[in-house]
Amino acid sequence: MKKFVWLTLSLFLITAVAAQEEVKEKKLTTLPSVDIRTLSGKVFNTKEITNDGKPVIVNFWATWCKPCVAELQAIADVYDEWVEETGVKLYAISIDDAKTSARVAPFCNGKGWEYEVLLDANWDFKRAMNIGDVPFMCILNGKGEIVWQHTSYAPGSEEEVYKIIKELGKN
């Protein structure tokens, strides 16, 4: 009986590890096409996330997520310089649900963020991107290809983002 339990447990673990590896291999190379909303309530398809051949940052966040807000605020402090030097554009995708999404516009206005803020209240875009936790950020090159992605935030990590967009801005 012990052998059967061990064999079953071993097969389960092998299958779980193989499934995990398969998920890791299925990273997206471009953004999926999903309808979300602008702050004014208009439909916005995520295929419209472009920047005339210049780099794009797509950041998933929520008003209730302290690391998310800290990351966006750290970038806000240098965003004008980044735009001037690289032409980058940041799309801040709020995952606040229907109950809290009404707070997003006043929240962003209060912070003075100059980002393009969009609402993914039903998490359709988040699911299509296979995102678990926020903050989540990805960087697109001028062709719209995802060239970098990262989950979580630590103070100073915006410097890595800057290096990437600076290099992309040269191309």
C-alpha cells in the first residue's frame, strides 16, 4: 500500500512540474486583443496600445495595491524625462473591480499621473495576459512585441525599466 501511495504521489508531482514548465513556455509575444474601457467609459481594444514605433510600458495595477501605486509614482517622478529621451508611452491598466473603479480617475488625477489609464474591471485583459499578481509590467518594442515582463515592485527597479526603454528608444 505504501508503494502505491508513493507511486501515485510521484506521478502527481511529475505531472504538476511538467504542467508548470508548459505554462512557463507559453509566454505571450504580443498583446492579446481584448475590449476594456477608458476612464470615460468608451470601449478600447488592447490592440490599440501602440506608440508610433516607440517603446510602450503596460502596467497592471489597482488603487488598493500599495506596491502598484509606489511603482507608478516612482515612474511619474521621472516620466517626463523618459518621454523626452525615449518617446515611451505608459498605459496604466487598472484592475479595480466594478465597486472601486469609480475611484480610479480621481485617484490618478490626485496623483497628477500623465499616463493613459484604462479600466479592466472584469479582468478580461489580465486573464488573457495570464497575469497572477499585480503590479505587473511589460515593455513592448516599437513593433508591439513584448520584450520584457516583471511582477512585483521594489524601490529602484524603475532604473532597470529605464535602461530597457532607453535601449529600445535608440532602435
